Amino acid sequence: MAPVKLYALSTCGHCRNTKKFLDECEISYDLVEVDLLEGQEREDILEEIKRISQQCAFPTIVIGEKVIVGFHEDRIREALGL
């Protein structure tokens, strides 16, 4: 299975739904809660997200080479091959 990385905000409902969905599907993923980062680390991650998706919106999910912005269960399922 392709690696999964989730850029999220700890206070975002759509981000929580995405985490819950991935957990329910027993998908392992690398989670970055951007709002809990500080200083240069936070700035670097925000720039990384902009490079990945040309926008800075949450959640941003990277599944292999596929990028999904927002909680779209059908698109996430498809990218995961579920």
C-alpha cells in the first residue's frame, strides 16, 4: 500500500472525520497537526503543503502520488484501493 500522510488541524471537524475514517479502515498514516507546530517548523510545513496542493487547506491527504484536499471519503477510498 502507498504511504499515507495527513496534514490536519487539531480543531478541524473535517480533519477529525478524515482521521476517524483512516483509523476505522485500519490505515496507518503519518499525521502532522499543523496548528500544534511552532516557529520555523510550522512555516516549513505550510510551505510544503502549498507545494503539494497549490493551496493551504485542511485536511490535505497524500496517498502515494495522489493528493486529496478536504474530506472526500469516495476519493480517499479510491486512492487507497478500498
